[in-house]
Amino acid sequence: MSSFEITGGTKLKGSIVPQGAKNEALQILCAVLLTDKPVVIKNVPDIIDVNKLIELLNNLGVLVTKIDSSTYQFEAKNIRLDFLETEEFKKKAAALRGSIMIIGPLLARFGVAKMPKPGGDKIGRRRVDTHFIGLQNLGAVYNYHPGDSFYSIEAPNGLHGCYMLLDEASVTGTANIVMAAALAKGKTTIYNAACEPYLQQLCAMLNRMGAKITGVGSNLLQVEGVESLGGTEHTILPDMIEIGSFIGLAAMTGSELTIKDCRIDMLGVIPSVFQKLGIQLEFRGDDIFVPAQEKYEIESFIDGSVLTIADAIWPGFTPDLISIVLVVATQAKGSVLIHQKMFESRLFFVDKLIDMGAQIILCDPHRVNVIGHNKNMPLRGISMTSPDIRAGVALLIAAMSAEGKSTIHNIEQIDRGYQNIDTRLNALGAKIKRI
């Protein structure tokens, strides 16, 4: 198990380019299974979760050709459905939550799919009911085998379009249903659909492949099924979670950073939430410039009450940045209530921040009150373990702002979502050693 050794208190300076979006890449890569024609994907991030999915697709029979460091061509012409029966498939698919999105494409194209209970971050319950209920609505039948936590699903009479109201606006659930509906017979209407930029990107890609999807960007999608889909080229968005992480990092370390090529039009409320924490941002074309700030002050609501920052489905604030906002608030002037609504275990990393000297009250599994130090009392370096991807980077940011040395163990969690993060930050002046 690898670790980071971080020497804190160092200011950074320079420019950094965000990687391709992890959460979009997982959807887009699964979509290559919908066609036997070549699909070229650009700006693919070189991270553990994405690389595991590419390996899984290759094991399924997808011909994978790496064109350059971030560009791949996929050709799903000779799919090995027998691989779904193997122990190797069960082990590899169970280790990656994004693998659940192969179900929709396989079901649509071949009428059958199998999947072990998917893994991923240990941040609380992450049910998959929306996926299977949506596919059932299209005519699929599934069985769950509790003995080995294995799902099998098939469409004995093919998939047929219908109207459905999703019980939750699940991003991956919507993606699975949209991909299946693209090749179903007739028209599918999906209400309470997720409308994240990554879902918009998936729909745009499918439409270029010949799908007929309307309502993209809203929570009411209509999909007119087609007989087959062709190839295309697609470029993945910059990762909004990395962009938010870099904004928070600049504020915590008092650094001057330019974040390049951000696709600001796709960031939603992310910049404004950081501005509510008192962080100055300048938008220069498609770049975000974060000036060095010695101090930053949390806003209050108009009536003077304490600011609350809560996650929500898009276009609300993404839950993946709650950990970053929380750690940034520890050195702000003022107080903020952080409300993590979606996952009941995502805030449990705050005990490490408290050990570092942060003033945080854990109200319950979903809410914390952060009383900022106004940078009058720096955090102190400690030894800690990364519990998941986003908390891991929040702890890394805390360590980089702290006095003394910190050690973060289990950094494979960070590597799952952030590409060469130590190398890229060291180029800006950080002192991070991989040990």
C-alpha cells in the first residue's frame, strides 16, 4: 500500500490543466458496446478506475487501440458473452462501480447481461434499484442471486419503449436506461432523469452515432429507438471535480493558480459556491485564475444567518466536492453548515481534520458545522489514511496547508480518481513524496 509524505506550508504558483472527467469517461466507455463500428474517445484520464474499465472492455472482446496518451479507439465487433460467466469477470467488475453501466448496452444489443454487485467508494449505501427497475420497464427480466451477489438480466421479447418516472435522478441509472432505450423498439420517455453535463455529453455522443434523443439537459428525456448505431469521435469534458479541488487548494495554501481550459459553461454553481466561501475567482476566457489570498471570509445569508452548503442533483452542487468545501472552510473566517444529503458515510473523514486542529462539530452522519480559523491557527501535520477518492484529496489539501509533515496512507484511493496528482502539483511547487 503506497503513501504520500507531504511537507506542508508551501505556496504553489503556475498553471494546471484538469484531466478528463472521470465520471463522464465511465459512461462514455460503456457506450462503445452499443455498436460494432469504431469509436474514438479523446481526453481519457489515465486513472485507476478508467484503466480498469478499459481492461474489462478488452476482456469482453472490445478491440482497444491506444492512439496517444489520452486518445483511444474502441471496436466492439466480437463481444465474448461467455466472459460474463467467468470468475475473472465477477472479480474485475465487482471492483469497479462504473462497470454497472455495461448492462444497458449489452442488454440492448445482445439481449442479455450479467453483473456482480458493483464496488467503489465506501461512502454509504448506493443502491442500484433505479437501473434495474428502469430496464424492467423496457421489458427486461432480472434475477438476483444473493449467495454470490450476482445479477443476471435478459430481454426475452426484446426491449420496448415506454413512459417511466424514475424514483431518483440517478446519473448512472439514467445513463444505463438511455443506452438501452437507444436500441429499443418505439419511444421511451424518461421523467426525473439526471441532467448532469456528463449525461448531456453521453446523449450528444449517442445522437452523433445515430440515436434520436431529445430533451437533453432537462429532466425529461425522450428516446426514439433505432435499429443500430454507428461510430463517432467524442472528447471528454475537463473534470469539474478536479477544477473545484484546485480552487480549494489555491485558497487553503494562499497560492496563485491558473486552471486552464475549464469549460466554464459546464461548471454550473461550482464557482459561485467557492465564491461564497470568500475565494476570489477571475474568469479569463475559458481559464479560471485564482489570485493568492492571505485570508477569505465566508458569506452569510441575506438575513444574517449562518451559510449552509448542501449537495443536490444537478444543477445543484455536486456531492463530490462537499469534502473539498468542508476542508477549505476550516481556514476561512466565519462558520458554515455543510449538509451532505446523499451518502451517510461521506463525512466520517472529519475526525482526521479534527486531529489536525480543525474546529468541526459532527452533528450527525449528514451534517457538520465548521468554525473557520481565519488562518490564525494553521492545521498541523499528522499520519492518516484515505477512506475514499474525494476525502483523500481533501486530506491532501489539508496536509499541503498544514505545518510540518503529514503522511496519507492508502493513496490508491486517490489514484483511482486523480491522474498523477503528486507529479502535477509538485511541478507547481508542492512537496509531495510517494513512498
